[in-house]
Amino acid sequence: MTFEPGCRNNWHIHHGTGGAGDQILLCTAGSGWYQADGEEPVRMRPGTSVRVPSGTKHWHGASAGAWFSHLAFITPGEDVRNEWLEPVNDEVYEQLPTTNGENA
């Protein structure tokens, strides 16, 4: 999946039962962000991986000034589904740490 600069997906939750529904993100190029609800954002650069436990509200997307590509895997099993929620608003996105005045 590739995001243009500033592009991010909505908050969402992956569901599953019996160990299913976890998401694994692996950054392959560029610079982006992952954030779980109520937690600090995680900067993603090539080689960064994140495991998102099933049931975790989160979002991921590109930095403001960079393209971002990642692979996304969902652990298979019973009752695996996604729940799409509200957009990540500009107020949340603009609070990301910056480098030289840019979200990088």
C-alpha cells in the first residue's frame, strides 16, 4: 500500500477471535506514522514493523512531506473483519513530532 504525502487512513479496528485479526505493518519505503488510540505516535521508516493487536483502535499513513509504502498483513482465523471509524482530523495529525518544521 502506498500513501502520498499527508495521506492517512481513518481510525479503524481489526477484529478477530482466537488469535485472529492482529495486523502487522512493515514499512518498505518513505516515511509514515502509526498511532494507537491513547498512545504516542510511532514514526515508520524502511524496515520498521509494528504489530497491532486485534481490537486496537489505530490509524497509519504518510508523513506530511513524504511518500510512504508499507505491507499490511492480518492474522487469519475466525470472525476477522475491519471496523472503519472517524477520519484522523488535522488537529491530531498536525500534532505529530516534526523535524526542521516538517512532519518527516
